[in-house]
Amino acid sequence: MGDTVSSNFCPEIIGNTDNLNRVIERARRVTPTDCTILICGETGTGKELLARAIHRESLRSRKPFVAVNCAAMSKELLESELFGHVQGAFTTAVRNREGRFQAADGGTIFLDEIGELPLSLQAKLLRVLQFKEFSAVGESRLRRVDVRIVAATNADLKQMVKEGTFRQDLYYRLNVVQLEIPPLRDRKQDVADLVSHFISKARAKYGKDVAAISDDALGYLKGHSWPGNVRELENAVEHAVLMCLGEVIQRDDLPPVDAIDDGEITDFIRPLTDEGIDLQLTLRKIEALYIQQALSQTAGNKNQAANLLGLNRTTLVEKLKRGLPEQSLAVA
């Protein structure tokens, strides 16, 4: 992989596609400032990696980076986790406890899954953004804090504002700069570099001699839509490294994934015009894609392929004998 925007600013995010580099470049431009940042993107795209890079390259880098997953705790626990509590604030509060905002003073706090923050805590967070002050649970006095807030979400906060589950004023305060990390399916060109990186990482972790991946196995990975994004790909490669008996990962070493590209099906779906479509042919093309995938995934075993498709073997063989449109499937 060449020297790219991402490798310079955030080497943890592997890739060299234009859509990814644009996001990294925007992040780099605002990093020296103290502006609040909202990082959007699907689960597994690397939102926390980008947040850590922003902190590392900022003027606050010598101070703490504190990460909080807002979806991982109940409302009561989250309030105490974020803002701390004083002794006696609730039954189990046997001593004073410092919250994450206090721990991040002078540095950066990363609020992951910000859309999961309860409305009551949204109001408290808004005050921190506006006045840089808060009160611990069970305490009346206000505490001052100097933190940069970087938030992240995989939810549609605009829609949540419309539904009344997310405060509009907080949304605008958080959304000073929005960075949208593209999903892996929109940067398939990066799969090869990511696979190479994850092979090296797993090789070192497990002491294996695996050094490469076969073209067949790599093509299989490139065909997947990766709903779990980079995190899912890393898990698949780690599995393959563990299963591999030689130096090169083969197709059989990979875990089963849905290798059909969502785009292959949507390519057949066109808006209806006055001329209409050949529905039967379109359905046969979609059917052909699944049959091809099933045979590929089972190394041509018709019994197993039929089971995957919910067919009996005879039906599958008959379909193959009739021929499938725009496919090169062997019937033998």
C-alpha cells in the first residue's frame, strides 16, 4: 500500500479509496482545533480509531483520551460513569467517585453510540457543551471541566430528532463537523490491503507461518457485502490464519460468508418503464446467482448446495440441466 492520507494521519485505518481519504483529510483539517466532532458510520467501520487519531494529533495529545460506550450501561450507571457521584448519592455509593468527564479534563472524551444517551442525560451533556460545567450525581455544586467532545453514532440522529428521542439543540451542538466513514462495501478496492494487514497481525498473534492468500480465497472475500464491515473482515481473516495448514490461505480455510454481492442482485432491479420487463428472466438470473454461490461454497457438492438452497438434489440438477442465464455452471 502506498503513502496515503489515511496511512499518514491514521495508520490504523487501512485504505486508499477516494471516499475514505476525503473523510480522513477533513478530520486532519479540524484536528488542531477544539471543535466538537460527530463521527457517523456503520458498526465496525473504525469510528473509535478515527477518534483516537484526532486526539493523538491534536494539541490535547498529552492529556487523557477517555472512551465511553453509551449503549453499554443503564441510564443510572451511565450518569454516574460520565459525571461521577458523591458518597450517599444512592444505596451503593459508599464513597465519592470521579466520572469520565473529570478523568478526561484537558483531553478528549469519546462518546460512542451517542444516540443511546437517554433524554435526561442529553440535557446534562448539552450543559457541558455550552458552559463546560456539570454536577456529579447527588451533588448540587457545579464542577468545571475542559474537554473536547468527539461523539460517534451508527444511528440516524436527524430521524431521532424528528421522533423526539434526541434533542435538536444537542444534535446541532454535536454536529459542528460531521465525518461519515464509508462502509466496506463502498470501498471494495481496500479489501486486499486490509486482508494483507490482518494476515500479518494474526500471524504475529498466533505465531503462524501464513504469509499470503490465494486469488480464489481473496476473490471470495471481495464478493462479500460485509455487513459487519472491517471488524467482520478481520475476524474472517483471523479464522483463516488459524485454520491454514500452509503459508497461503486457501478458500477452505475461510469461514462461510455470504459471498454474493448485494450489487449483483440490485443490478437486475430497474425502475419499471412503459416497456415493462421480463420478470421470469429476471427471477431466473437472481436464482442463478444463488445457485452459483451455493455450488461454489460447497465445492460443487450438489447435495450440500441443494440443502443450502432449500431444494432437493433432483430439483437442483434439473435446473442445471435446463441451463441458467448468463452463468457458466457445470452440470457434471
